[in-house]
Amino acid sequence: MDFGNLGKNISSLSAQITPFASRTFQYTKEQLGQAEEKTQLPPDYIDLEKRVDALKTVHQKMLAVTSQYSNEAYDYPPNIKETFQDLGRTVSEKVHLLTTASSPAEAQAALTALPTAKPQPKTFSHAMARASLASSQVLHQQHTGVGEHPLAAALEKYALAQERVGEARLAQDAQIQTHFLNAWTTTLNTNLMFASRARKNVEKSRLNLDAVKARAHGTTWQLGHSSSRAEEPQSHELSSEAQEEVEKAEDEFVTQTEEAVAIMKNVLDTPEPLRNLADLIAAQIEYHKKSYEILSELAPIVDGLQVEQETSYRTKLDSTS
């Protein structure tokens, strides 16, 4: 066995454990109120910590809610019982198949046609579209009058419009996931995490500094008693070695504090979160704008069908009176 290397390894391990043990003792003394002095952090530094904590809270709160945009079915009605056939094809595909159907059997087959791709989205608008198209066909199949059933025709057009609205919602969600959720999650898991790590380094260096000071001034610590000087009178002057150790610990504390300040200021000053919020709003605007345009196109058509049916209804009433 190489006892020389073993001695070096033990010395290296001791060097690693000693600072940790010193910090632990210092922390315990402070918690028990037995530390004679505690190096205070600058007020500006404390203010930065509070502001960073506030920013972290904002990210956590916003992500807790907006993460729903990653869940396709966040507005899908929980009471709906749709089958595999219901979700098999898009409403547009089914309408196209229905236009070529020449019998009720072919129409029913079009509604239950096997899927050509992945199941259709489970959003409220898509569910509305599927329900509207199915309702339209129920009326068509029982209609025996001349021409199209007006309500059935309106429901079919409404189904196509709602499918477009649903697709616009999915496009909105994709934009929000990319430009807001991913960005804010990155900020939370990188920038704010780096700031947290830098603050921990400051606390470690602060504890180490106070432990070095206590050791240099001959402070002892006993469980259950306040820290005190050794019984023998001691000079307030430190030895050159002790002074050097204290200065080294002070330099490390100052260095870590300056680094943490720079990191926290960078986290607080970056315009990225506000830019991401602007992207979130832009995606929502685009979705609502498209929804408005789609439904605005549909409304006069349905109004026209309603007026036509109302006129026909009134005419029949007048003829029978």
C-alpha cells in the first residue's frame, strides 16, 4: 500500500471537509443565537434578493396557469362521450364525403369513415363542429320536404366554421408554447437558478468569513452556552497567519457578492420576460381576430337562412288564415 498517497488523500479530504464543518458550526451558532457577530450584507444586495424572489414568484404563478396551453383538451367538455368514429376524420373531410353520398346509407358511412390520420383534436370548438355536423345529418335524414332543411344547412356551415376556429386555437397554443412557455421556463430554470446558486455562494462565503473571524479571535462554542473567549486573557491583535486567513475570507466574500450582484442585475434587467409576454398577447389577439373573422363570415349566411325560413313560415301562416 502506498502510504504516501494515502496521506495525501486524507489531507485532501480534510481540506474539503473542514470548510464545510466550519460553515455548519457557524450556521448552527447563528441559529441558536450564540454567534458574537454576523457579517451583514449590503442593503442594496438585500433589495436585489427581494426583487429576484419576486420575479421568481411571478414566473411560477404565471407558468402554473399558462401551462394549460400545453394541454390540447384544456377546454374540452368532460361530459362528452365521443367514439373512435367521431374522431376519425375532420369535419371538412366528412362534409366532402357527404356531398358525394347518394343515399342515407352512404351518408352514414361518410360520417363513420375510418380515420386517414391521427384522431381529431379534443378542443371545445372541434367538439362543437363534430356535434353540429352530426346534428345536421340527423335533420337531413329525416327531412322530406323540398330543398335543404334550413337548420340542417346552417348547422353544417356552423360545423365548418367551428372547425376553423378550433384550428386557430391550436395555432395560438403552439405559438404560446414556443414563445412564452418555453421561454419563461428557461428563465426559471437557468437565469433564476444561476442567481439562486450565486446567492448560495455568497452565503457560504459569508459563513466561512464569520467562522474564520471567530476562530482567529479565539471564540469558542459550547452547546447550551453562549460563545465566549478563552479564560486566559488574549490580545486583540491577530497573528500574521490569522490576519491573512481573515483577509483571504473577506476577499472571497466580496468576490462572491460582486458576482451575485452582477448576475441578479442581469436577471432583473433583461427584457426577455416582457418580450415573451408581448408574444403571448400577440398569439391571443391573432386567435380572437381569426375567430371573429370566421364567425363574421358565417353570421350573415345563417341570418339569410333564418330570414328565408321566417318568410316561408309567415307565408304559410297567412295562406291558412
